[in-house]
Amino acid sequence: MKNWFWSACLAAAALFGVAPGAAAEDPPATTKPTLGTVVEINPRRIYLMDAARAGDRLVTVGERGFVLLSDDGGKTWRAVGTPVNRALTGVAFEDAKTGVAVGHGASLVRTEDGGETWTRIPMEEMEPESLLGVVSLGGGRFAAYGAFGFYFDSSDAGKTWQRRMVISEEFEAHLSQVLPAGNTLWLVGEAGTLARSEDGGQTWTAVASPYTGSFFGALVARDGSIILYGMRGNIYRSADGGTTWQPVEIATTASLNAGRVLADGRILLVGNAGLVAESRDNGQTFDVKWSPEGRGYSGVVDTAAGLVVVGEQGAGFLDPSQLVTK
């Protein structure tokens, strides 16, 4: 079932063998800390679903409301308590202090101290469905989105939220990612969902999609091209602001769960079974390699210490020299 989930976060949950909102059968080596406490943790014994930078700090989120922090570029990690026990699927920061994390069971928590402490924000209108992602739009604005077309925005750094309609009142597709691209917001999701907003997400217009399968994510290449990726290794690229889309050939049918434009302009997409796809030409072509461990990835961040990946085996460094071809 892992290829059926239309969000990178739900795809991660599926490939981890964990039902949405459920705890893993093999729990991590340490108990989740209570709110306001900090504990050392084995970062390789926990399912993690997303990662973000908060200034120089890395913040990752995952199963049972876990939040892991690293202040040395991913070399060491510590866990902090949150007021939720459901899986956290997405995290975003506006700056080094202010951030929001979201997850299953309409979980939404915010922090004003770089992730050291978290406060839960009630989302009754969303319950009991899952939020699958969150993005910072700058100026105190955040957007949170998820199952069945639920989309919320905040203009006060996550303290209060307003629901917005996506495309139409009948729209119920799961939403995977919201991507800022200049003055435009792009939205991708289940069953080829593709939409754009020119007013900061207050209204959305459907765009003819090049693909009927599910998109799990999107990014903007250094040259301004828009890259969409998702189920069964499908990648589409637009060099004209989304007017036309071209398929990008890639030597795999494994799902692509997350992506990142690295500091040097390379594009890295990661996915199921240890898939790592790299582009050095703004997404026109991709070189496919695999982690020998074969465990799925749900996020990637580049740091001064190296590439940090999160996923089925928690958080760790990705060593390009250890990747293999098939």
C-alpha cells in the first residue's frame, strides 16, 4: 500500500508499515519525553517524516509526536516533549525561533523558542482528519494542509487559523505540498491535483495536470523551473511558469517522497527503498542511485556537516560515496 498514499508524509507512514496515527510496533529505544523535558535519543530508532532548519538548528518530527533537535548539523540529536502523541508529519520555521508542526488527528503545535517547547493549537474543524504538511510563507504567515482538501492559513505566526476553500466546495483530494514560487503558490496532491494561487492562498484555481497519479511534492530549481514528483518515479518539469509540462525520464518506478535544491544548485529527490535521484541540470535529467540499506526516505536537508536524510531509519547522514546503482 505504500505507493497509494498521495502525500509524502502519508507515503512515509505507509512505507514505514505504520497506519496513519498509529504507533510503531517496534518503539524507539527511549520513551518520549514529557512536555518541557529533554532526553538523549538514538536517532536511528525512530520513524521521522520531515525536517526543517530553524536558523542553524535542525528540527525533525515523526512518530508519536516526537521532535528531535540538532545544533551541530545532524551529528547529535536530542528529543523534546510536545503536547501531542500522534505522528507529526510536517514542520516549518519562519526564522530561528518561530515554527509550526502538524500531524495526524488534526495535531498542530507551534514554538517560539526554536523547538525547545511547543504549544498545541486546537483545530476542531479538522478533527479527526490528518494534517500532512505546513509551509512558512513569510511575514508571520503559514499554511497547513492535509487530508480531504483541508487547507488552513495563519497570519499571526500560527496562533490562529482560518480554513480556505481549495478549487471548489466539492474538492476532497488529499494535499501533499504547497510550494511558493515568486508571487505564485502551487499546490499538488492526490490523483494529479495541481492548482495555483495568485493571492497568497486565499483562492485556488485548478491547473490542467500532466499526470493522473499522485504528486508527493514540488520544488523550484535554481533557474526557476518547477519540478513536480511523486508516485512510481514520475517527474514533470515546467520551464515556462507552469503553462506547459514535460515528463522527465528516470530509471525507476519507486515513489519519490521528498526533494531539496542544495546550496550548489543540485536537485536531490529521495524516496522509497533508499532511492536517491540527483540532477545537475535544473531537473532536466536525473541520475538514480540507492542506499545499500534499502530503507525509505521522507526528507533531506543539506548542512555544513553534510546531507542529512530522515525516514524509516530516523535521521542520519547520506554518504554519496556509499550509494549504489542497480
